[in-house]
Amino acid sequence: MTFLDRLVDNCERYADKVALEFLEADGSSGRGVTYGQLEEAVRKTMAYLQEKGVKKGDRVALQLPKGLPFILLHLAVMRLEAISLPLNPGYPPRELRYFLEDAAVELFFADAAAAVTVAPLPDEMESLEEVVPVKSTDSFLAQVVTYEAARQPLPRDPDATCLMIYTSGTTGRPKGAQLSYGNLTANLDALHEAWGWLAEDRILHVLPIFHVHGLIVALHGALNAGATALLLPAFEAEVALEAMEKEQCTVFMAVPTIHRRLVEAANAGEVDLSHMRLLTSGSDRLPDDLFAQFQETFGHTLLERYGMSETGMLISNPLNGERRVGSVGLPLPGVEARIVDPETEAPLPDGEVGAVQVRGANVCKGYWRRPEKTAEAFTEDGWLRTGDLGLREPDGYFTLKGRSKDLVISGGYNVYPPEVELVLAEHPGVDASAVIGCPDPEWGERVTAVIIPEAAGTLNAEEIIAFCRERLVNYKVPRRVVFVDSFPRNALGKVQKARLREQVCDE
Ligand code: MCA
């Protein structure tokens, strides 16, 4: 049994209940889809995909707006034992190409608005058979309704990959974390229990659905419970607060940047959110002042939790019990977490800061076609090296204390400096660059490019930013550019980023 069995059961049991409602950008009511309609539409989409030749193990990329076509395709792909590969609609052609090539995608659903630039792709890429432009929800539905609902049995192999999420590392090139039916099932079950999901829940969904947070934790979490997800196409603080109140929502999940905007929203003091039962925060560390401010403003204590694309959720503050400020809480049911010496990997006693390692049925089997990266990521006895530093309190709560990996988190999105440095290296005026994160009250960290120019005085920040904009998705583009003559380096010649941050960030 996988999470898909549960979903199909829910579609029968709650056939007449709204599973998804797509709110308009201003929060007004929009298209509603009941559980019964969802199942019917997914099965028709499966038949449509079967006609396109989709079969077990195929990679199907979805670079679509947050809407019904995305969700139907994503669910139908997984039901056919193929692999869903969601992509940020903001990826410029260069990044997009990398994902399509690396994953050897067979079928690519693209937003029709962007399809002009991607139309020549099938000729250039060996694996890619077709690019299907999606114009609108109506046009997509008009196409799939003509199919007879597929009658394919539900996937039965828990170890088969059903979802691929790209994440980077120190290499600078993203790699696909292969999440299996079993991984997602384990994580959804654990969260269902830990967060007390109810069929009566109504989640206001404001996150993008091309990441684990918005797609699995929030959207699948709701469907797994037979609850109702009200989806906003994008986040806007006043609209979100109004919608939570008007729609009598009970659940909300977001990143610290979003929570910060909520407490600062013009209508923050006016809304009554007493009907909410669970507001979670993740993807980045929740600052202590924001935890307190949120409590004061809305009378709710945020529940902070910790997860990764490779694993889904790992550690969470409790639904009932102490939500400890600054801590990510206790390992979820079925998840083992430990703190080890970063050098020897010997387990450390409680209270000592070390490297965080995790193990459990939720942890992915590894990276797509990167056995060497998979081997690097795991210990011999199956612990995943998270790249985060932290400690365990004697009562079992975990607190994160920084990162051993070179990573910047901006507004809940991970930015891997080597990826940006690779782009900067292509600029003819750049001799060397180092990308760092500087603390920022709104974004958590701000991507900052420190550059040694080929010749002094020949470059300006605007030019560098424009260069990056063409080649990188918005959140990876440096928000600030600093020119220097040299970098602090260690004896091996490696740039000392901690020292660079001290030099550059407070300026
Ligand atoms: C947008 N911009 C950003 C970011 N988002 N820049 C840096 N960092 C960002 N995160 C750009 C915009 O393109 C725009 O650029 C400018 O910043 C201001 O845009 P604004 O309208 O203020 O931004 P927004 O569109 O409102 O987006 C802010 C946001 C968004 C709602 C906080 O970043 C967001 O949805 N973050 C959530 C990310 C998330 O879901 N992460 C989960 C992955 P310009 O003006 O120049 O065009 S992590 C995960 O899944 C793991 C498993 C986990 O544990 O959760």
C-alpha cells in the first residue's frame, strides 16, 4: 500500500467533498474540484499520457504554473509508475536545459507562454520525445475529458522512484534526489500522525508546488487526509490573511520570509485567526524574534520543523507539547537522527555541536545516475549526511547550529554558491568570484557576489546582475555585488567564506 492507495480511498470516501479549490490571485473563490472529480480527471489524464507513450520509469517534466493541469499530470504520472519531475516556471532556458538533459526527460509539459523558446528542444535532445505546451486549465481539460478513464492497477513497488527533485551540492551542478513511493508514504504517514491531520482540515496553500514543502508536505498532506486545499497562485500577505479568515482555514504552512510578511501586513491586527489549528514554519531557520512576534500578532505559536528534499520532513516540534523557540523539535515517527563528530563521524554526547545525520524509510535511495554522489552522501550503514550542524538536547529536542555545506538560503529557497560562481566565471570581466549569503531581515540571507575583476574599474554591479538574470532563476541572482582585490584563502588556497562574510556582509 502506498500513499496513492490512500488517495484513491479518499476519492471514494469523500467523493462529493472539495479536494482542491483554486482561488483567484485576489483571494476570491475559484474553480473547485471534488475528490470524486479529481479521481476521474486523474484517470483520464493517465489515459491521455498512455496514448503519449508514457510508461514505467519514464521521466515526465512539468514546468507549469500552480494549477490543475500540473496536479493532474503529477498524480497521473505517478499512477503510471513513471517519474514526476516538477520544475520552477522561472528557470531560464539554460537551467531548464540542464534538468531536461540530466534527467533524460522523455516528455515535457511546458507553460505555453514559454513554449516558444523550448519548441526546438526535442530535435536537440536525444531522450526528449515531445514538448507539450499547456495553454490554460480549460484547454487542458477539454483535451483530457475526451479520454476514457484508465483502469491501471495502483503501483505496488515501494522502492520505485516516483518523484525527482533537483538539489545541488558542492559540485555546483544540481542532482536529482530520487524519492520513491515508499519514501513519500512513510513521510506522509509520519506527518499525518504527528500533525494530527483531519479530514475537516482546510489548508490555505500559498507555496510553490515544485518543491517538497509545497508539493508533498502541504498538498499531498492535505489529499492524504481527505482535507481541502485552497490554493493561491502566489503569496501576497494581505490576501493570504483575508483568505484564511474568509475561508475559515485551519492549517497554514510557510517559510520564515512569508511569516515575516504576515506579521507586517497592513491587516495583521484586523483578522481573526482563532479557527486556525496549525501554522508551521520550515525551509529555513525561524528567527527567535519572529517566533515571538507571530505569537503576539496572531495568538498562534508557529510549529517549526526541519526537512530536506532528499528526505521530506525529519524533525518537528510537537503538535501538543512544547514548541521550543530556536529548536526544530523531535525526530518524527520512523526517523532516526544523530549528531556525530564532523571528522570521525563518531556519535557525540547530547549538548555537543556536530554534524546531523538521519536515517529512515523516508530517506531517498540516492541521486539519479550519480552513484558517486550517492556514495558521498551516505555512510556505510545508511545514514544520510545532511550537511547541517546541530546538537541534541538531553530531552531529545534538536537545534540546528549552522551548515557544513556551502549553501545560502534566501526566502526558503536553497542557493548553492558554486552554481552562481560557475555562471560568473563565464563573464569575461570576472577573474574570480565567491558567492556568499549575508544575513538579511526579510530573506534570511541575501545572495552576495564578491568578485575580483580582470582589470580594476572595468565592471559594475548592474552589469553582473543583468548577466546572472539571463542565466539563473530569480532567487539565485546576486542581490548585491562587491568588488575586491583578493579573497582570504587558507593554506590550500581555498576561499575562506566565513572570513569573507565577516569582511563583506556588515559593510
Ligand atoms: C522571489 N524573489 C526572491 C525570492 N523569491 N529573491 C530571493 N529569494 C527568494 N526566495 C525575487 C523576485 O523574483 C523579485 O525579483 C524580488 O525577489 C521580490 O519579489 P517578491 O514579489 O517580493 O517575491 P515573491 O514573489 O513574493 O516571493 C517571495 C516568497 C517566495 C513568497 C517568499 O520566495 C517563496 O514562495 N518562497 C518559498 C520557497 C519554498 O517553498 N521553498 C521550499 C524549498 P525582481 O523584482 O528582481 O524580479 S525547501 C524544501 O522543500 C524543504 C524540503 C523544506 O524543508 O521545506
